[in-house]
Amino acid sequence: MMNDPRSEDSPPAKPPGSGWNDKPKSRGPSKELVAFVVVAVLAVVFVLGNTESASIRFLVPRVQAPMWVLVVLCIVIGIVLDRAWQFTRRRKNKRDRDD
């Protein structure tokens, strides 16, 4: 007789959707996508509402630029800092798990 992969010694096969990491099927956009779109729309509205010129001084001589440029620059700096923070946290967590 041939070897049956479902022999008496092996546990019964689990039905799909019964694993610990199975995610329920959701309909529509994810929460992250909705949050991103809301923040992006608010940023665009804020930029469009602040078109006048402004001057700043931070670690460099005084700079005169349109307010929207400064806002976009701050958003980009925030994104870069967030990505750097996430990268270092993931790296630290991975190192802690390996030890």
C-alpha cells in the first residue's frame, strides 16, 4: 500500500482561515490608506492656504521663502525622521530577538 500523507500519526489538516496569522478578509481600503489620504488632503489644504512669504532662521542665516515651501520641507523632514526611527526600532528589535 502507498504511503498516505494523511496517515493516522499526523494531525488533521486545518481548514483555511484557522491559522494564527490569518487575517480576516476586509472590504474596502485599509485604515492606513484612509489615514494617509486624510493627512495628505489636510497637508494640501494647509499648503494652499499659506502662500504668503515667510522668513525663518534655524542653524543657517535667515531664509525668505514662500510658506508652502517651508511647510512641505517640514513634512519631508518629518517623514525622513519617522522612517529613520522605524528603521532603528526594527533593527533593535531584530537584534534583541536574535540574542
